[in-house]
Amino acid sequence: MNEFVDITGARVLSGYVLELTWADGLVTNVDVEPYLWGPAFEPLREPSAFATVTVDTDAGTVVWPATGADLSPEELRLKSRPAVADAEE
């Protein structure tokens, strides 16, 4: 259960919610607003800055290049919930 899994993809859904794709195929959503405080993260409260999120494949986690901020993939995995696909009608 404490197994490390890399993040392989990330995109902003709305607000400060990220959709994360994991190396094991799981896709989850996580609201990262609670982490956006302090010198490296405060600038990310600006939506255009937050939208620059990318994945650092060496670290296996999300990063924001402009500030150098990143988040622990273990914490993101713990706090995220499985994404639910929209039902097609």
C-alpha cells in the first residue's frame, strides 16, 4: 500500500483540481488548493500560473517550472480519488 508510483500525466480540470495519470494506469483527481501557500506556491493561485503544471519524468511528479514548485507524488496519491468518466448520452 505504500508502493511508490510515478505520475505520468497531469492536466487542470477546474480551479485547483488536477487530473493525474499514474504509471500503473490509475487516473485520479485531486484538489491541490490546500498546498498552495508559501513562497514557491503562492504565485500558483493565479490561474494562468497554475495552468503551467507539467510532469517531471525524472521525479515522477507534478511541477510548475516558473516557481520550481513540486508536490510529493505519495501525498497526491494518498489525497486523490479515482476519476469518474462522464457518462455519454
